[in-house]
Amino acid sequence: MSSSDRGPLETAKAVAWSVFLVALLLFRAVWLVQQVWVWLLVLLVVVLLVGWLVWWLRARRDRW
């Protein structure tokens, strides 16, 4: 048996750290996507609001 072989406890600790790091990275990725989606939704609302306002002003001007 060479000195680089790990026991069951060291293997379990390594697996646990790997799972923890993957979960942490996944959590951060989901958080980042949520932030981007919030800004995209805000941008969509602003564009729709401006478009509706322009349409309303043009329709109102045609009546005068």
C-alpha cells in the first residue's frame, strides 16, 4: 500500500468538499441568472411602457 492511498474518511471528506463546492457554484450561478432576469424584466417593462406612451400620444394628437 502506497502512502498516496486514502482511507475511507479522507475519501468521504474529499467527496463532501467536492459536493459543497459544486453546490456553492451552482447557487452563485442561479443567483447571477436571477439578477440578470430581473434587469431584463425591468428593461422589458420600460420598453413596453414607452411604446404604449408613444402610441397613446400619437392617438391623442390625431384627435386634435
